[in-house]
Amino acid sequence: MRRTLFAIVSALPFLAGCVDVEQTSQTNNRPTSPAPVQTGESGDAAAERIAAKNPHLIPARRGSRHYKTVLARIEPVAEAECRARGVSRCDFAFLEDINPEAPVNAFQTRDGNQPVVIITRSLLNDVRDPHQIAFIIGHETSHHIQNHLPRQQRNAQAGAIFGAILANQIGINVNDGAQIGGFFGSRSYSQNFELEADSLGARITHNAGYDPVKGIQFFARGSNGRQPIFATHPPDAKRIENVEAVAAGL
């Protein structure tokens, strides 16, 4: 039983935080089969390396003009905030997903220990306001700075173990129990993580010279106020209220 649990939990995927409007699915263009990051490899070099393995990804510095313009101002601010908090790896690899089939989305993930932020061209075609783009970048980098991916994985693993044990006790399939437990575990604090990323992202956006209150309006567009029961993101109104409160203190 113990070996079975270990195998199930080890198979749970890393979960990336994402910007989410109406579409919640993420692209399949995140880095796969992570390679060890070479000592001294810069974020730009990592972006080139990752893009070379995926035809739908290009380094942000060769991407959409308005993405590059905002990134030039906010990247050093985000990385300085990251270093100030004692995070070991702060040189982000920023990429653009040019797949025309990709949804409106942005997310943070890792390639080995290399932090990666990917924004889809679908989002960049839809969002031109520099304050909103800055806030999206600030939000996604904040997920890494606040260690959300490992924390979310630990929650998922704990949920999977609990689900597998419960399934074994009541006589149902252990794998199914682990999957269900992992699902609920990964979502146990996901909305808190999003609010944390919004709060720090607002500070990063502000310190880069953009307006986080204007930036958070990205999430107000087309919102109908309805929230799925297992939503990983807080209601838009709550996110806007949170950012407005943070911005008022800056």
C-alpha cells in the first residue's frame, strides 16, 4: 500500500498558476522533460533554449512589440523583488506562445529550477493596455516569488494520500481516490495563492511605473459574476477590491 501511494503521488503533475478570464484551459506548450539549468544560464538564454524545443514558443524579446515594451520596464523590478525576498532563482525566462489555437492565457511554470512565464499571443492580441499587460506579468512572476507551485504540489500530494487511504478503507479504487484527493488538495488554497499573487503583483506593477488598478481591470472584462464551484481563481470583484486596497497603500 505504501509503495502504491508513493507511485501515485509521484505521478501528480506540477500545476502552474494562470491568468484566467473565460477560458480556464492551459496550452500544452509549457516546457516538457525539464533539463537541468546550466550554472550561470541567464533567463534570456533559457528562453532561447526552451523555445528551440517547441515550435509554438518564441522568446518574449522576439515577440509582440507591446509585450517587449512593458517587459523592458517590469522585468528588472520583478527580479529585484524576487532577490530581495531571498529566492534562489530570479532570472525569469519570458516566452510568447504563438500557437493560433492557444486560448487567452498566461501562466508561470518551471523548467527544472528555471522560472518561466508564458503569455499566449491570443491574450496579447486581445490586450493592448500597457497597465494590464504589466499587471499580468507582475501577477505571474509573483507566483514564483511566493513559491506557489511547490506549495500547490504539496497540497495536491497531501490530498492524494488522504484520498487513497480513504478509498482503501471504504473499498473503492485507490487510484481513483488519489486522483480525487489530489484534485481537491490542489485547490485547497489556490484562490488564496491568486490573491497573494495579485497583491504582490500590484506592488511590482506600481514600482515599474504602471497603475495596478487599471491593470486589474483586465479581469473585469466580460465578467458575469458567476463562479464555478471548483474555481481555482477568486471572483473578479474580490480580486479588484483586493488590488484597489493594496494600491491605496502604495
